[in-house]
Amino acid sequence: MLDLTARLRRAPGVTFELTSGEAAAAPTAVLINPASRVYYTLDSLGTQFWQLVDGERTFEAIVAALAPARADHIEALEAELAELAGSLVQERFLEVV
């Protein structure tokens, strides 16, 4: 699992494009890494997570920012976001600072 104190930043060159979600309040996105020619589709939670990644916030702070909507399932939220972050780091969309 990702360390809660880890700071994440977007990898250089990665592009982010919002796509239309099922509802205006739930946008989805596509990430493209031109260096590896890999793309990644994010659901609404992943999109919100990506938008909060700034190289300054810790993973814990990002989870806390997204927690109010899922306060009764905080452990599940943390696990889901840790899995997403791990995949994005492995595919070189994110870097651990």
C-alpha cells in the first residue's frame, strides 16, 4: 500500500483530458503518456484524485479531501485510491516526490 505521507506529482509530459461523464457532476478523464504511448481512462473518482495531485499534497491529504462523500467507507476509499496511485506510478503517469 502507498505510504500515507507520500507526495505525488504528475509525470512530465503526461496530458489530461476531461471527457463527458454520465452526469455533468461526474466527469471522467483520459491520461496520455506520449513517452510510453500508453493511455489510462479514469472514472469520476480517479478524475477527482488526479485533479488533486499537485506534488505538494500528501496521499493522506488527497484521501481526506475526497473522504466527505464516502465517510462511512474511508478504508475502502483509501485502498481504492492506493491501488489507482500504484498503477499510475507503475505506468509512469505519476511520480512519488
